[in-house]
Amino acid sequence: MNKFLDYCTNTDLHATVILPGGCNARCSFCYDISENVDIKDYKKKLAEAIAKIPTEARKFAITGMETSYSPYFKDVLELASEYRKDHRFDFVFLNSNGSNLKKYISELNAGLDALNISRHSADDKENYGIFNTDTVPSADELRDIISGLSLEAGVNVNTVITDDLSEEEVERKTYAMIELCKYIGATSLTLRFEAHDRLRPNQLLSFLEQYPTIQEKANPGCHFWLKNIHGLNVVLKHVTKEPTSYSNWNYGYIIQRNFDITRDWAGLKPHDLSTYQTIGNEKLKILK
Ligand code: SF4
């Protein structure tokens, strides 16, 4: 399995920063609305928040609305580059729809192990329609961006499969997206089946049954199946909107836009970090 898929399908704890800032797109399935805000000393405050997170969290994920539109995008990439150099995290990845990335190729190469690009149709026009903007990159522009990248764990394309699609439409979309991934130079494709209220039954679409499952993993918030389809690694991912909804599972450390560190995306369940203290770069758990 490639490194990106290994990290994204394992259950290692992660630190995820939700970058402040808005988005150039308006996807119907988006559940986050945020605009740019002015935060003094953002980089310093983010570094302080990350220093509170136990070092057992080995992955660092950068997300938000459109991360590359955040005024703090460069700051977070610079921090990521430092964390990679001093081995604070084993794996750094960025979620983006790709819109602004051409300007940041050297920062991306220094700061990331992998890039996760949102793209929801192989056809440019249909993709603009899903994002409700033509400011997201075309297939040719993505190919150009990816050709400048030298990320150890490559580029994944993330495609949301909405409930309104029939199985035939999902099948058509899957094969078209695989061809698109090969064209633009992506190393894997993730088909994300949203399960906002609960995970779907562990059933795969029938056309997928002809492709052996290479790996299957499940945790309380996600269920993954890895397949190799037409020569590409394809992950089918059933995921809940809020992984902590149905259990006390520790999904990871989510750094909210106000630097609160929570267990959930909504920012309602703070982590209790008081049982840890910092000694140098190490966090030691204090046994009570
Ligand atoms: S690109 Fe992402 S953040 Fe922007 S509207 Fe679509 S789902 Fe939301």
C-alpha cells in the first residue's frame, strides 16, 4: 500500500488544524461555513496549540474550508516544514480543492508528505457545477500542479459520492475518475460515501465485488476498503460527519479556528490535556 493510503486508513491519532478562512466554492454537501478573520500572531498561536498535543499524535492534517485561500496558508506550511524536519510528526498532509496551489509549489514540497485534492467529477464542466465555481482547477491545471510536486506519499484525489447517484452513475463516475487520476498524475483515488447520521451497512456496490479487497479497516467513524481497480489504488470510504457521535473513541486532536483543541469537528467536546506536561519536545503523561 502506498504511504498516503496507509496513513489515511490507519487509526493513528492525528493533530488536525482547521485553518481560518473561506472558500471559493459552494458545494451543496459542504457542512462548514467560514469567512476570513484577522488573527494576530496566528503562526505563534498555532505552534503553541500544537505544543499542547501529546506526541502520540503522529499525523498532522491541514484542513479548513479551502485551505489555500486562508490568509494563514503559508504560515501553516512553514510550520509543517519545521515539524517534518524535527520529526514531530511522521506524516503531514493537506486537504485542498487545488485552486491556489500553483503559487505554493516549493512550500508544498517542503511542508507535505501528501496532498489530498477534492475533485468530484472527471469532466471539468460538471466539476465546476458541483463546486459552483469555475475557479477550481481544470484537469490540465491539476496535471500541471502535480507535475511540480515531489511528495513522498503522492497525491490522492478525494471524490464525494452523494446519495442521489444510482449505482450505474457511481460505476461510471468511478471509472472516469480513475482515468482522470492517471491523466493528472494522482497516485490514488478515494471515493467518500457520506454517512451523516450513521455508517451505512457494510455493503459494497455490486460492480466493485469483481475487484478483490486488498485491505479493509474499520473504526467507529469510518470504514475503508482498499481495491486496485484498473491499476490504481482506490479506497472506498464510508465516513460519519462527526466521528465521536456514537462513542467516546479518541479520533484525534482537532485544533479549532480559535485554537481550542477538541475531540470533535463541531468544537463542542474539548480534550482534557491537563494530564500531560511538556518537557522539552516531549509530552509525558502524568499518572494520577
Ligand atoms: S470545496 Fe470544500 S470547503 Fe469549499 S464549499 Fe466545497 S466542500 Fe466546502
